[in-house]
Amino acid sequence: MGYFELIIACIFVNNILLAQFLGNCPFLGTSKKMETAVGMSMAVVFVTVMAGTLTWVIYTYILVNFDLVYLRTIAFIVVIASLVQFVEMFLKKSIPALYAGLGIFLPLITTNCAVMGVCVLNIDKEFTFLQALVASLFYAVGFGLALILFAGLRERTLLARVPKPLQDTSIALVTAGMISLAFFAFQGMV
């Protein structure tokens, strides 16, 4: 698979959020405001790219060479948790408003199954280092794209007249389903 096909597959066809349904907690939790969604997207991009490449290196050169493959999950969690701590400290010091806006969802990137899913997919698909780097970046870009699109639509539903039974979370889930169906139209492209 060429890099262009890999990029299209990661963003649209196999979108980590809308096609594989990983990372729904921050998707629903940080999508009420566009600023928060953009901040979460950037944090997820950073953590996913760093975690995807670091876990690939750790798995390939340490766990496989020393026959410690069974420690994959623990090693991946340690890497992801360390990166999230770094992002949290950076945001708290540099952008306190965004740090406050993300609230509990920032530390939850540690347990975000989308980040872990990307790390595992890189290994399971037997990507080279460069393919793992590209896949990690564009899975995260796909996550960010879906989150930002969803945040924009959620902001619009605040201005719309929504029937009482569908307000707030209900309309958000219906909207997420419609976005997922739109991304499903890309199936078969790659």
C-alpha cells in the first residue's frame, strides 16, 4: 500500500473514531465548544504520533528482541501515560484556559482507546517505521477532523429548535451516527 492510500485509509476509510468506534469518550465530552475540540484534537495528534512511533520502536527493538512480546500492553500504556503527563504539564503552564476547558478529558487521553488502538494497529498491520509514523499521524488527523466536524454541528444544534426528547446527548448521538454514515461512504476507496 502506498503512502497516499495509507493517508486516505487512515483519515476517511478506517477513521479510528467513526469507522472503528474508538475514542468515543473525548468525542462526546469535548465537542460542545469548537475551541475545546480543536485543543483536544491537537493534544490527541501529538500523543498519538509520539505514542505510535515510540511504541513501534519499543515493540520492534526491545520486546521482540528480548522475547517480551507479552508485555506489549503494559509497555504501550506506560508510554501513552508518560506522553499525556507531558502534554498536561505543558498545557497547564502554557495555555491554562485550554487546560481548564479540557478538564478531566485531558488525563483521559491516557485511557483513550483510540491512542492505544493506533499503537496496536501499527504493530498488527506490520508497518515499517515510516508507515507507522504516517499512520499514527493520519489516524490522529482523522480523529481531529471528526471531532471538529462534530463540534461544529453540535454548536449549530444549540441554535436549532430541537424537540425536547432529543435535546443534548440524544441529538449528539444522532448527529454522530450521521457523520459516521457520511464517512462510511468512503468504504471501498482504498
